[in-house]
Amino acid sequence: MSSILPGFLSQQIVTNHLQTLETRFTPWDDASDIFSIFDSPAVEDEKQKYLDDLRSQLSQLNTENRELGNKLRYVMHHCQGANMENERLRVENQILHEKLMSLRQALVLRQIQQSSTCATWSCVNSTVVTVHQNPSMLRDHVI
């Protein structure tokens, strides 16, 4: 068989080649030779540079994460303050609305008491109130 192969092949290569054909696996006497290219100084330098780049990216992302967390807390704090102010204004609006309705009611009653037995007044939203009773009877009634 060695006479068929070119003369530069050694007997070891031919033997390994035949074993590969029989078992479909390449026999390795010393597997460390295969991976020796990964242990070269150039590869180690690339690995170190890659790790340094990853550490730098991690540091940058951690900084950005802290900044975003701070911004979120700032916005949430002001949002909570705005919500509290809105609630206070809603309550104040309700109180003022009730006072206004009470004053309107008192005004209508006063006008009814000062008028004759039949009178017409313009009230909220252009509503017209006409009274055809004795105003003294309305003192104990709520409008």
C-alpha cells in the first residue's frame, strides 16, 4: 500500500489513515497538539482583550443601570407628589362645589321669601323656578 501513496508520506500517517477509514475516527496519540494553537500567546492576548472588553461593557452597563434607576425613582417621586396634589384639588373642588350649591340654595330661598306668591327666578344652567305658593310655607323645606 505504501507504494501507491506518494513517497513523502510516512508509515505512521498511512497507518493512521487506514485506522480512520476502519473506525471512522482519527486516532490521536497526543490530543494536546491539536489544541496547542489555542494556547499560543497571541490567542491568550486576544482572550484577555476580549475579557477586558466584556468587563468594560459590564461596568458601563452597570453605570447606565444605576443612572436609569435613579431617574426612575426621581420620576416616581414627582409622580406621587402630583397624584397627591391632584387628590387634594379634587377634594377641594368637591368642597367648593358643595358650598356653591349651598349658597345658591340659600339665595333661592331668600328670593322666595322676599317675593310675592308668584315669582320666577333664573337658576343654575338657565333653569327657571316658578313658585305659586305662600313663601312662608317653604321655610322648613329643602330645595
